[in-house]
Amino acid sequence: MKRAGLLLYLGVLLFTLTLSFSLTSFAADDRDRDSVVDVNRDASKPTKKIALTFDDGPNREATPRILKILEKYDVKATFFVVGWRVYNFRDLILNMVQNGHEIGNHSYDHPYLNKLKDDEIKKQLQMTNTAIEKVAGIKVTLYRPPYASYDDRVLSIGSDLSMELALWTINPEDWRSPGKEIIISRILRDAQDGSIVLLHDKTQTAEALPTLIESLKEQGFELVTVSELLKTP
Ligand SMILES: [Zn+2]
């Protein structure tokens, strides 16, 4: 009796194992079917998108270095520029446009927009758009308020000017100059598909850029402009 019980137990166990194996095979077949699609896809093609953004420029120290590195790696980025600087560094603005980078509005002289009166907010944004339009002949569609200082009034004035608010999802605090290694590791730690990285036209940021770009590319990221990122479904 004891022996029959053991045999029954073994029988049930075998049946269960066979059943679960067949089910697993089914699941594996499904996976195989999916992976056929994956195999046909070019494995070297990036699958994730990330946008590097550079605020507060242009300036004569860091901006030319950043532009050179981006060009070397064939990477497109977005520059949120300060209006008065646009007139002072026309050549750099033109370089950005010629190399396929995006230019966004970062106000005329970097105030807290939410502390200004409505007409002053409008002036900050409009004067910067005018500067970019005069120098580069392009219409700006994105704006980023300095210090992310926005409220309902800023948002409504921005949309009156047909512009979209563009903040960020990763802030490595590069403006504090914490060292290029820290800037890189903070970004790599948080990078994911759809991330927007807040950077600045600063020397350490330029120094961090080659390794940062190489690492992101190795991880399968395509580096795109903010508008390109936002239009991705
Ligand atoms: Zn700023």
C-alpha cells in the first residue's frame, strides 16, 4: 500500500512536470516568435532616446568646446539660450543651427519669470525670440524659464507666443562644478528612454561630454533634440 502510494505520487509528479514543461514550451515558442522580430531588427540601432540640453549660453569659453564635441560624435542637442547673449555670440548661434541643434528660449536676462509682471514676462520671452529670429532666422517653439520659475501666468503667456514649456527629468547639478566624473555618473544612473538632461555651458560639462556621449551610445541611446524627443509617441 505504501509502495502504491509512492508510485501514485511519482505518477502525479511526472504528469505535472510534463504538463508544465509543455506549457513552458508554448511560452518559449511565443518568445521565439517575438525574438524573430528582434533578430530582424538591426541590433546596432539605438532603441532609446535621450535629450541633452545646455542652458545659460552661449559663452566664449564652454560653448565652442561643447559644439565641437557634439559635432565629432554627430549628436544633436538643445541649447536654451539667454537673449542678450544671442546678439553677442552670433557665430555660435549660427553654428548651432547649421549643425542641426535646436535652440530654445531661456529668457532675455535670466530673471525669475514668476516674480515679474505679466508684460515683463512677455517682454523677456518675446525679446529672446526676436533675437534668435534676427540672428538665425528661426522661430523658437520651446522655452525654459530660469530656475524653473513658472506659474499659470508664465504658462499662458508662453502658449500665447506659441511656445511649449520644456523642463527636464535629470539634473546632475553640473552648474556647481562637482567634477566631471560625478556629472557623468549622476546622468548614467538615471538615464532612461525619454529622459531630458539639464546641463549648462560650463567647462566641466564640456569635459564630461565625450565619456558621457560614448557611455550613453553604448547603452543603446540615441541622442536627440527635445522637439525630436517630444514628438516620439
Ligand atoms: Zn538658467
